Amino acid sequence: MKFKAEIDVMPLDALLDPQGKAVSNSMSNIGLPEISGVRIGRHIRLFIDAETKNEAEIKTDEACKKLLSNQIMESFSFTVQEA
């Protein structure tokens, strides 16, 4: 079966996010002062060939831990569904 994983990788809350801070500070300049606390991360979509959804989730978790995120500085979350 083919599965699709949607992965979000974000900087840890305890760490500075200079890109997010720059965007957050610019919100008032474009007339949106009510928006603050912007954090910028990455969204990754990938496809997995697996026998079961559980197997696809295990493979996605492994890919995130080994390659797609730096667990010292980032957190990740994902969903897996049939493609």
C-alpha cells in the first residue's frame, strides 16, 4: 500500500527563532499589530510504500529522527494516511 506522511518540523520553544522574530516584528508595519509570536518551521510531504499504516508511521518517525529534524533544536509531528 502507499501512504502519505505530512510532517511539521519546528524550532523548540526554548530556542530563539530569528526568522520568526523578524516576521513577528514586521506585522505591525503591514497593519497587523494583533499578530505576534510567529515561529517558522518546515512542512514536509513524503510517500511511503508499506504493508500497514503502523509500519508507515514507524518509517516516518525513523526518517524524522535520522534525517528530517535535528532533535537538539527542533521538534516534529506528523500524520500518515493512505495515499
